[in-house]
Amino acid sequence: MKAVLKNSGGVTKQVKVGFSWTTFFFGFLPALFRGDLKWAIIMLIIEAVLGSFTLGIGSFVTGIVFSFVYNKIYIKELIEKGYQPANDESRALLENKLIISKVA
């Protein structure tokens, strides 16, 4: 499922909602390629620290956890930067996934 977000300058971004397969397979790299340096560094540090103490198993578990939450984190940060759903379908999708609240 994908949602379209648009900022006041007219820039649109198409974002995936739900499980992040790219994060599952490639760890912190999708965040790095999206320009989300803060979360790329956070994921890298957590994976490195937990992986070093658990012979790599902690890194794998961290990757699974971030796969479930990273897309939601990324969308929330875009919304904080001024992006809004570009259409009603995107708004409904984000409301159903509890990423944004329903407007009365």
C-alpha cells in the first residue's frame, strides 16, 4: 500500500505504508538512500552494538523490529516537516493505519 504526501511547495512523495521489506533485507540502507540520516545512524548503531554482543543475532532481530516500524516513523517525520496527504485515499489509508488522526 502506498500513500502520496505533498508539502506546501508542491513537492510530492510516494511512501509505502506497512511492513518495510527493504529494511528487512538491507537494514539501515533504505533510510540512508531516502535521506533519513538520523534513523539510518540510529539503526546502524543499534545493529552494530547488539550484533557485536550476540554474534550477529541481535542485529537480525533489530532488523526485523525496524521492518515493522520504520515506514511509520518515516511518514510521521515527513508529516512533521510539513507534508500532508495529497488525496482522500492517502488520508484514509494513513487514518486507518493510525499514523494520523481522523479530522472531525
